[in-house]
Amino acid sequence: MSRVFDAPPEVVYQAFVDADQLAQWWGPEGCSLRRETIESDVRPGGCQRFVMVVRDEPNLQIQNTITFTEVIENELLVGRCDVDGAPGHHEAFSVGLRLEFHSEPGGRTRLELRQGLFDEASEVHDAWLESFTKLDSVLGQPR
């Protein structure tokens, strides 16, 4: 999927790699990250770990670990995302993740996202759209 944000690539990139910013927007509506669970070591071979919680099911904890294979600051994040505890999944699963940050006219960023083998009709697609709406709000705050 592709999305244009009203912020330059370095700002959008930081929203993905900075733990404090990630805690403000990651997850679809009704979900959030526990800030104290976020670890962010963004480099090839490094990991980003966090626990997502669901407002209506506070005991449900979804563990996420992204292991990076390629990192180009402000341009590219590639890795594997391991997920454990997701609703509807009896076992942990792993999907590929690729985020490309492209400069657009007017100081904007076009984000190209590829994840796993999901199709556009999947709930994962909708979850990203909801997350990106939250990210729009974070990017609109004074920097």
C-alpha cells in the first residue's frame, strides 16, 4: 500500500524508529503500545520489540518483534515481523515487512509499505489505514 504524509521523509522515518513517537500512533483504533515494552535498535541485525494491547480486552497482549535486515536512514526499513498472541491466530507467525520513504514535492513523504502475503481486502490493510490516521495526528503536532 502507498500513503502520502504531510511531513518530510526524515520526520516520518523517525515516527517509525523512535520509541516515544511509535507509542503515540502504532496500532489500529482501540489498540495501543505500552511504552515501557518498546525496544528499538534500528540497524541491520537489530530488533524493534513491543507489546500491543487492545482496549476492550486488556489481558490480550500481542508481542511483536521486527528483526531488520536492511536499514537506510530516512529511506528504507526491511525485515521480518514475528507476531505472537494475535487474535484469530493459534500460533505465532512471521511476515516480511518493507517500508520505503520517498520524498515528494512540498516537503511531503510517500510511504510504500509491503507486508507479508496479505491482500488489500485483509484486516491488516485496514489496521494500517487506521494506524496511519493516528500517525497523521502525530505528524501534525509541532516538532
